[in-house]
Amino acid sequence: MTAPAATTGDLEPSSPEPQSRERESRFSAGIIFSLPAALLLTLFMVIPFGFALVLSFTNRKLLSPLATRWVGFDNYVDVLTDSGFWGAIKNNLVFSIVTVPVQSALALLLAILVNQKLRGSVFFRVVYFLPITFSLSAASIIWLVLLNPSGMVNTVLEVFTFGAFSPDWLNNPTYTMAAVILVSLWASVGFQMVILLAALQDVPRVLYEAASVDGASAWGQFRNVTLPGIRHQLFFVITITMILSFRLFDQVWILPPRPGGPVDATNTIMVELVDTGFGAGQVGKGSAIAVLFFLLVLFLTIFQRRFEPKDL
Amino acid sequence: MTAVAAAVAPPKSKGIKKRVWPSYVAMGLFAIFFLFPVAIMVIGSLKADEVVIRDQTSLAAFNPSPFEAGSNYASAADTGNYFTSLRVSMIVSTVIVIGGMFVNSLFGYALARLKFKGQRFLLGLVVALIIIPFEALAVPLLLMMSEIQWTDTLRAQFLPFIAQPLYIYLFYSFFKGLPKELEEAAMIDGAGPYRTFFSVVFPLARPAYASAAILTFLYSWGQFLWPVMVARSAEVRPLPLGLTFFRGVPPVQWADLMAFATMMVLPVVIVFILFQRHFIEGVAGSGLKG
């Protein structure tokens, strides 16, 4: 098997054998090329990750004169018996269950529209992608104006519902998550669209020609040529949207009257994390939330690998 | 010419006759959906504060009157500290993008082409680290930063984001896919690994660099969660945080906020429109690994 040194990432060549100059310079270059990134990864990912695991079993505070001590699984018990945390999980799930299918389907629809060989399709492509260049914070601030009780959204809704429906989106807990979903859709669907557009362009034209020679309808072509042709990227889009949706933070921090509000209607795992680990300075408990969040992402990733469509 | 084109073009006799207006109607409606918030932002930044919300109930929303652009933008710059935040965002994003291109591609190249001890272990580590979202590291990192008194510094905002396992892996797979012949020829000509990388491999890898640079830039420019935790004073607030702090200054001046938002997105939008093809291809490239 491999030498133990190979698994510890030992940087010093142990007992250098007579090598050709070229191999030797390739060897030292390999280390020099790797060093900056490896060092940064160690300092800012590996160590904090290990730190999160360790801290989650302590009562560590951000600023506290008291000595840190081990508390076993107390933080995890605390978090998992906290109704606020489960409320956050529920909100994240609602957001994901709506956003993942709606955003993926809309992205596919937009991609199909702009993939047609029509005059001006590049213009529409650029327009749909434009919000990606806005950060979520800027998008949220703009939508604060539009979602105001007398904002543009309600003005349009009142026209269509003859004034019957014009909720106070951001102050009525029933509607705040819907508003968050709308803003998220606006701000990020272009990203998925572009990935699916690239996928559509890779589907061989011959397949469509063969299908139309066989007299397949537009729907038949979509089902039997388009969907199988883009299944890898479609699956990628769905899973990445799912993983990103659990990181929901910027919009729910900015849009409601207070972060996660009103009355916890948009409280998410990330808001819990920041409130606990930073706001309340409870580093130990915040680390436990971080570890649980990591386990969730890990689970989603394993799920993704497990169900990834196989090549036919 | 036309005859040849017609002969070469795929036979879509039905397709050409098919009515195109439903597609245009759909595309047009979506375009309105994506553009009207942008219009509200720009027009709102030009008019008096008190009418921004009031005008929303009619088409007056799209009429920049009474015109008070000067005082709105001045307030965003002075009260909102726009230029301080712009400077912070530019420094942080530039260091992350340029530093990231450098260290991630070098590491990716070393993993793909150079032979050294521990290489396979490091590759496995990089792949494993891709799964860890930054958010899972934020709390312990905050503690580390506050222990060494780095909160309220710019380096706390860029150092953790330079090395990115995802981009290391992206470069790794890109370099793996390059034909080896050119590098071998360079080596035979006596070029060492450094010369080979910078004069042969680097120019070939432009698409990978463009893709990674654009994605990294969009991510770092929009960063919010980490600055919320680590940037306290006005001098180190990046644009997203500056914008939300500006909103927190009562009473809320909507026109001033729209002016700040416009100045915040404008540089990126201009770059995007100039290089839209690269942006779209760059982002599309991120889906290839699916």
C-alpha cells in the first residue's frame, strides 16, 4: 500500500533517492504550487471545522470572563428541544418545497424560450440574467418598495382582483414567506436558467429532427428528447437549488421588519445561527447549530450522489 | 448564398411557419417582471423621497418627478458612506478574485500534473471540503478572528475566501482534461514547471479562469452573512452591509436608498453588459460538473 507519509501530507521528501533533475524539480514545484492554497484551506476551513466540532461540546461564549468547560451534548439537546430551531427548520422546508420545483421549472421555461432561434433572444437572455448581478441585499431593498402595502405589487394585484387582495406582505406573518420566495425567485432564477440553457444547446439537433420526422408533437419532443438530453444538468440545478435554499439568509434578514420576523415567520437556520453564535455570543450553541447544518448539507449531498441519473 | 444556407439549415418547415408571437408575448411578460424593479430603483433614485412610495399606486411611479436626483445621490454618498463601502467591497473582492485565481489554479495544476507525496490525500481532502458550506464555519471563525483581534479588519473579510475547494477542483479537472503534449514539448525544450505553467498552461486555461473569476466575483461582491458578523465599524462595511445600515438610519429615505442601490449595482451591471457573453458562459460552466 501507499507509504504512511503519503497520507499525512508530509511535505519533506524522506530520504531522497537519486532522481533525475526534472523529477526533482517537478516534486518541489508540486509542493510550492500547493502550499499557498493548502495553507489557507487548513487555516480557514480545516481548523475552523474541527473547532466547530469541539466547541459544540463546550459552553464557550464570544466574550465571557467565565472559564470554558465541557458540557457534553447539552448544546445539541438545547438546540433540538428549542421550538425556535424547529420553527426555523419548518420555514426552511416550506421555502425549499416551494422554491426548488418552482424555480427549476421557471428556469427551464425561460431557458427554452430564449433558446429559440428568434430575433432578440439574446436581449431577453441578458434581461433574465440581469438580477444575478444585483446582490441579494440590493434586490431586497428594491423589493421593500414594491412590497409596501401601497407598493407596485399590490397596485397590480388590485387591478386583477378588483381590489379584493392587497396584503401587507412584510408585516403579516401569513404572507411574509411568500414575499421572500418571490424576491428570491426574481433575484436568482437567471442562474439556473443559464445552466439549463447551456444544457439545451448541447442536445444534438439531429435528435429533434428525427423526432419531428417520426411525427412527435412538441410535448413528445420535450418529453423524449429535451428532458433526457438535459437530465444531468436538470438534476444538478435541482440539487444545487435545494442546498442553496437551506442557506437562506440575506432576504430574511433584510425584508421583514426585524430579521426572521414578523413573529418568526421567516426565521431560518441561518438566522438562528447568526442570532445564537454572534448576536447572543453563544459560540458553543452556535457551533452545535453549525454542525447540525453541516449534517443536513452532507445528507443532501449524499442524496444527490445516490440518485444522480446514470448514463443510459 | 441563400440557397446554400437553406439547404444546410435543418428542415424545420413547420417550425418556421409556426407562429412566433406566443413566444414573444411570454418573453415580453417575463422581461417586464425582471425589469420593472430595476426601473423602480433607477427612477426612485431620481425623485423626491416622499413620493417614492406614494407614486407606486399609479404609473406616476415611472415618472421621475419632482426631480431631486442631486440631493438623493449626495445623501447616499455622505450619510450612507457609499464611497467608504465601495472601497471596502472593491478591495475585498479584488483580493479574493485575484488571490483565488492564483492559489486555486496553482493547487489544481499541482494536483493534476505534478507528482509529489501526499498528492492523493490532498485531492481527497479538497473533494471532501467542497461539501462544507462557509456558513458552517462562520461561528468558530468569528471566535478565532475575535481572539486574534481581527474583527473590524479587511483581511478578516477576504482571507477566508481566497482558497476555495470548488474552484481548486474546477481547475484540477480542467488541467486534467488538457492534452499533455504541449507541456511535454515545453519540458523537453528545457522549461521548468514554473515556465511551463505560466507560458504554456496559463494561456490555454483562460476559459476556466474567466468562469472562476466571474463566479467568485459575484459571490464576494454580494457577501452579507459574514460581514454582518465580523464588520462592526463604518470603515470596514462592504456595500451590502452599508446599504442595510443606511436603511437603518431613521426616517427611511426611500429615494436615497434607491440612489445607494443604483450606485451599488451600476458598476457590476456595466461590466456585465460589456462582457455578457463571458458572464453567461462562465456561469453556465459551473453546471458542467453536474
